[in-house]
Amino acid sequence: MQYKLQTIIKISKVLSSEVNKILPPVDVIRECALLAQTNKNIREINIGHTEKGHPIKAYEFGNGKSPVLFYGFPDPGEAIGGTTILSLLRALSEGNKFLSSLDITWHFIPCLNFDDQPNEGKILSNVFRDPNIREVDWCVSNPRSETTALLNYAKTISPLLTLTLHDEYHSGASMPVYVIPTREIQPDTAEQIRACLKSFGFKFNSKYHHKTMGEGFETLANIIVTWGVDKEDYNNSTFKQLTKYGLVAGSELSQQEGITPSVLVAAQIAISLILINSVLI
Ligand SMILES: [Zn+2]
């Protein structure tokens, strides 16, 4: 662990300071492509296509020791991650000193699942998942093309940490936060994430209380049982596949009264940087 929590909190706020709204997929995709066109240090890669044939792109930056993978828009309207990725990619392209100082190769998939986004990806709206549509992260045994694109790309980069940017933004409801790593993380790392998000004004979901990680944390394999999902389904998830390379973690942030889009993005960035700081450096 290299950086103090206060440093990460400050950096996360700076990195999200220009966010005034959470962007829809089309805007995120366009802005990431523009950054890649104007900055030769960003590598744009075609990693596959959606079921309906939309290209899925990844953007890479740096040549550090530890590969870290972020992917956004995994499910309909789960939109915070797209703006988080754009904020990080923009800061990297502008030579942000803190991000550049980390010994990391950054891998971003701004929009994994374009097909299922509301309003053809042009406008965000509150939406719930259609139970008849297979979720890209939960169909490894009979994969969608998005699932294959993600797993094939991960195979080429072996990410030591994957930030799977699911969220509860799509519902429009205000819910307390919870964090779901694939394995137990150190109690002090969990405590840092809690302290950081509480300082931003978030409440934690006390329904989940892991014995060592504490309030608002549970491992993925355990949490799905509380959702009524069969324990065996974990084996059918991309998350399980990605644990071959390292830790996989997600968090469930939602819209909250008094929490601006900028703070939502700051929270997602902070969780990512705290995990990078404690797991990789
Ligand atoms: Zn989701």
C-alpha cells in the first residue's frame, strides 16, 4: 500500500470534477474514440461485437507491470461506469501525474453491452432488466458474443484486477451501497472504502455484513445465494472465469438525494483506486 486514503479521496474528486451528468453509451463511446484519435498513447482495439453486430472496443494506456481491466455498461442502464472510464481515460491522456505514477497498464471497455441499452444508447432512462434476456456476465456455458469478447480479451491481458462496473443507477431508486469482491479483501481495505464513501455521503447496506470485511461487503459466491440464485450459477459467470487472473470486484452504487453525478463517479473511481492501492502496489 503506497498512498494514504486522504490522497485517494482528493484525487478521485479531482478526476470527476468535470462530470456534470452521467453520460449515455453513445456519448461515452464517441468521446473515448475521439480521445484515441487525438492521443497516440491510447491504443484502440476491436475486441469483438455485440449479438446485433455493434463493435466492442477496448482502450489501453501505459505499459505498467500490473494489468487492470474496467468494463462499463454490462447491463441495461448501468451507466456510471461509462462516465468513470471516460474520466480516467481523459485524465491519463492529459498526463495526470497520480494515475501515471501507478505501475499499471490500463484496459478499458467503455460499453460491453450496447444492444440492451435503453433508447438505442442515446438517452439514459430508468430501466429494469428483461428476465428473458441473458445477462452477459452470467452465461459462460452458452455465451453471448459480448461474453466471448470480454473473456477472449481478458485472456490476452490477464488482468490482476478487474473492476466490473455494474451499478443500481438504472433503477433510479436510492439504495444503500454494497461492495462485492470475488474473494475476501483485507479488512482495512474494506474499511477504507467504507470511510471514503461515507465521507462522500453514502450509506452502506447493512443487510450484507461479511464477518471480516464488515458492513456492506459480501463475496460474490455468497451474495448470489441471498438473491435466490443457485450457488452453482457462480461457475457460469464471467466473474469466476476472471478470477483465474486476479481479483474481480464490483459495487452497487445508485442515485441518491444530495449526491451529484460527479460524486457518483468519484465514488466509483475511489473504490477502484483503493483496490489498486491495496491489492497491486
Ligand atoms: Zn448489473
